[in-house]
Amino acid sequence: MKRLTGTDALFLSLETPAWHQHVGGLTILDPGGRKVTFDQVLDRIDASLPHAPKFRWKLRQVPLGIDRPVWVDDDEFDVRRHVRRIAVPSPGGARETAEVAGTLLSTQLERSRPLWELWFIEGLANGRVAILLKYHHALLDGVSGASLATVLMDLEPDAPPPAPPDHDTSAGSDPSNVALLGHSLGTVLGRPIGLARYVTGMAGKGMTLAERMRSDQETRALLRAPLTPFNAPVGPRRSLAFSSVALDDVRAVKGAHDVKVNDIVLALVGGALRSYLLGLGSLPDAPLVTAVPVSTRAEGDTAQDNQITNMFVSLATDVEDPVARLLAIRTSSRSAKAMTAAVRARQIQSLGEVVSPLIIGTTIRTIYRTGLMTRMPMRINTLVSNVPGPPFPLYMCGAKVTGIFPSSIILEGVGLNVTVFSYEDRIDFGFHVDPDLVPDPWTIAEAVPEALGDLMTASRLGPPKPVEDPFGDTAPVARTA
């Protein structure tokens, strides 16, 4: 048996009918004259699964929910239960593909099987096909998901099938309830001590945060986020939109202003959200605040579990000038990194390790039913993840990957998630929304290249470079300001 980490188990406990805990990625493939069929993709995924062992594991709950679940081998595993096909309506462009992908992301994963699905989406314009990978956050985090792409795909068009791994990938057989209870006995008996340490650690973190607030104006400014139309109770439906910018343009801005790539990503999102909210007449006077997941994974760690924390950064949406907005974000980001480092110095266990899933799940469902979560003061308006991808081309069944648009969890009360993935010479932005709160996410997505154009013009760097449209459209994705 392989027991889930506390963070992995927490993602399971947090799930409600409207608060899905799965993430996804939409990959566009250009066969380039070849024929890519569903059966080819099915065979390629089946051959790759030994290198992604968690995709053959299923959950086994501990009786009465007294301890974290364990992973066990699915003795009835059949890849055909997880790899499926669907077609987009004609003409099969970006919006039609996104509509189908959003529908597929609107349903929860079946917990009696391994927690993933892969959809082969055919009927795209210009002979393209798409792959939508959907997996539970308890299975992988964003960094693990990015590394998984190089496992499920190839580095050259005519790559040979992957060789079998040279190590054991089994999680173990399905144990009896008695064995599970016996295995959990030590954890349950030690839980009061673990909980006491957790409370003490949290108190220490609270003191560290209070000290930072007294000495750092940027930290104090992020105590409460303003209200926006997409900060409301979320429902079960999901929609997608996406856009792309040239990585060279981002690097040019980076060099011109001594900022990080992540600062620029946040500035483009901030500019797009400012434009969107101005159009609605709903731009708050205070700046929007975003959560930014940060990997805590040590270099060389290839474990496929969740190792993340969050820092909180201003998007400076109250600043009109694009360069001034970028520099304000840089200041906020530096402060957030310092605060995160100070808080992380007091290492504590995950809540999922010291409290039983039964208690966490019952508490979350009670809070969800009463609506208390959305009535509490908001800490963030959105969540922006920046996941580094490969700088080299990827292929599947001989077809070249032309774009990878990720999507991640929409939090209760936060109906907009932005996940960014760098690939080759481009940065792809994926917008994952509750359509009842953000009816047209394309308005935000299309404002990202415009925000880059504004920033480059203000920086006297010239117009943005055209970005190849992943769907084969002749119109460039990036546009001048």
C-alpha cells in the first residue's frame, strides 16, 4: 500500500459537487499530412502507462474515514475505460474545441477507478486533432503534470515505443478492511500529538505573518481582496478560453525592466482583467489579488505527488500605465516571496496529515452548504499558475504538438483560474472559468496579447511578434497595441 500524502488527501476531502478538484490540459496536434487515429493514440498511451504508474492505481478508502486513503493496483484496469473519443462541431476552431473541452471538464471523475481521463477530440479544422487530459489534483500537481507530458509524448516524430521501466511500479494489492485499520492504528494514536504540533506551528506562522504585516506595507495591502463579478459562489459548469504570446517578446520586456518572467505573466493577466472589468464598469479601486502556487519540490525530486504552497501578489489593476503596473507587481512579488520564505521556514505538517478525512470532509461540506465560505472576507480574486514546459518540440503518434493550454482548479468563491504553460517559443494562457460568473472568457483571453502590445509599446520595444496559431489559422494570435 502507498498512503496518500496529507496534501494529496486534502484535495480529495475538499471536493464538492461544484468545487471540482481535477485539473486538465488541452493539447493541439498537427499531423502534417499524416493520419492520427484514435486507436494509435490509445496504443501510445497504453505503452506509456508503465512510466506513469499512478495512472494504474486506484483509491482504497480506510473504513470510517479515520485515516488517509491508500493507492492500490487496479486489478481490473482497462485503458479503454479512460481513453475516449469525441468530435467538435464544424468548423472545429478554437472556440468550438474549447466548448467541448469545457463540457468534459464540468463532470467529476469516478473515484472507483484510477483518477484520470484522456479524450481524443477529432474534427478540428485544418486536419488537426486535440487531446484533453483530465486528472485529479490528488494524483499530480502542475509540475508533475508537466513532466508527465514528456512521458506520454515523444521527442521526435518517429520515436520507437518506450522501453519498459527497470523498477517496480506496483502500489500493492487491495488490502482487507482489517489490514487497513491495523495499518492506520499508529497514525490514529499519534494524531493528538501531531495536531498539537500543527496548532503550535500555525501559531508560529501567524506570528511571523503579523511581524511581516507590521514592517511591510505590501503585505498589509493584501489582507483583503476587492469584490468582482467573478467572486461569487461557483457552480458545476466550466468553460475554457486561451491565447498565446511569443516567449521572445516576454524576454525582451524582462531585459528592459529587470523583472522576472512570472512578473510579466502576472502583468499580462492584470492588464487583461483590468480591461475586462473596465468593459463591465466593475473595476474596483483597490488592486486585484491573486494566489500564485509555488513548487516546494527539491531539484531532482521526481515523486508524483503534490508539493506546492501559495504566495499572494497584487495584480496592480488600479494602475493604468502598463510599465508602472509591471513594476508594482514586481515589488509585490518580491515582498510575497520574502513573506512566503519566512512563513515556510516554520515547517509544519499538512492539515491532511493530522486531521482525519472524515472530519475534514464533513467540515468542508457543512461550510459549503451554509454558504459560509463565500461570505467570509476574500483573500484572493483569482489564481495564476505559471508552469514551465519543455523548450523543445513534442510529438504524439508522429503529429507535432502546436499548443498546450492547461486548466486548473476553480476555488469556491473564485470563478476564474489562469494557468500558463511555456512551450518551445511560446507561452500559452489557459482560462478556466465558471460560465455563470464569466460568461465570455474569450474577452479576457484576447486581452492578453493586447496587454503585451501595450507593455511593449510603452517600453519602446516595437510590436509583438506573431505567434503561430495552434489550430492552423492564418491570423496571428499576438496583435499590436
